[in-house]
Amino acid sequence: MITKFYYNSMPNLTFVVAFLAAALSADGRGLSLPQTVVKSASLESHEGLTISVQAWADPAQYKERFPQKSPYSAGILAVHVAFRNDADEAVRIGVDRIRLSLRVDEDNRQQLEPLSADEVADGIFKPSGKDPTATRKKLPFPTGAPKGRKDKHWTEVQRQAEEAGLPTRIVAPHSTVQGLLYFDLQGQFELLSSAHLYVPDIAVMKQNRSLTYFDIDLSRSSTN
């Protein structure tokens, strides 16, 4: 059975704070999270794995990790994801197969692939921008971020994006892995009202057994 949790009320806040505090201490990375994360994270849990998700829809959330150049200003969304493995065996996360699913209109639902740290830096220094003349029935998103200049500023932003991202695809037993995923929304953050994070590829490593997919409603975790 798949159980979905949406923590928006005070009785549930204590559990969310406790979970995210455990996430911060479990992998030792010390990733600082804005207060909006603990107030509105969306969680889904089954088969010993819990995934906590929070869309960074407020530009203030980026300031600590990106003090100079923000992905948000280039229309790129950061999604904080924490994978908590309560089982006795390690699991592998197929990060490349994660998708941000968005409903553009009634007949058009888009699935965006996560950007690499290089693509985040490219998008910041040469943003594609939103086309105000484009209709919602046309594909509003690029297939990849355009290439930007690779000077010291590009290198610094690339480093920041990589360090804030997921450090590994393997989640050891009774541990947590957390970090940011990036998606190019071209500034159309209003589409978060229909957003889901789809995680279809999770496997128990020793058994080579796949877990049921996760489909997490991000509209409840965004602060926009």
C-alpha cells in the first residue's frame, strides 16, 4: 500500500521537523534548509523508503546556496529531495529517470528531466527566457540549457549547483541522502500548481528488486 502525507497543519509539523532534522544529520553534508521546507514538505512513504520533497518557489530560498547568481532568476526551479531508507538493505535511486510532471493545459502535460550542474550554470549565464507569445499548446520548455561562457563565474556557479545537488545515488540502510534537483521552467513557476515529482526507478540493490514508483504532489510543498 502506498501512503501519501501532506504536512500543512500544526499537529503534523513536529514529525516533519524531526524527519528533516534526521536528514540533516544523517549524511553529514550540513545542507541548510529554509524554514519553508519544514513547514510545507510533501512526503510519500512505502516499502521502507520515505521521500520528502519541497519546491523552492521563493527566491529567498536560494540566497544561502547561491549568494551571487541564482537559478531562480534564470527561470530554473530547485527541488529539495530527501531519501530516507528505513530498510536493512541499500537502495539505488535512478536519478536520471526522475521527472517533474506539469500540466500546461487540459490536453498537454509535460515531463521535464533534471538538469546537470553544468546545465544550471549554462542556463544562468545565458538564460533562454520565457516567450510571452508562445501558446500553452506548444512545447514551452527547451530540450536542454543553452551553452554559456565558462569563465570563473560560470565555474563558481557550477560548483555551487553540484555541491547542493544529490551527493550519491545510493542510500545505505537506515540513512538519508538529500540534495537539490534542478528543472528549467523558463520562469513559468505558476505551473507548480499542477506539479508532481515522479520517481519511477528505485531498486533494492542486493535483491535487484524494484520498488513501487513514487508520484509526489509538489503543489502542496511550493510556497509560491
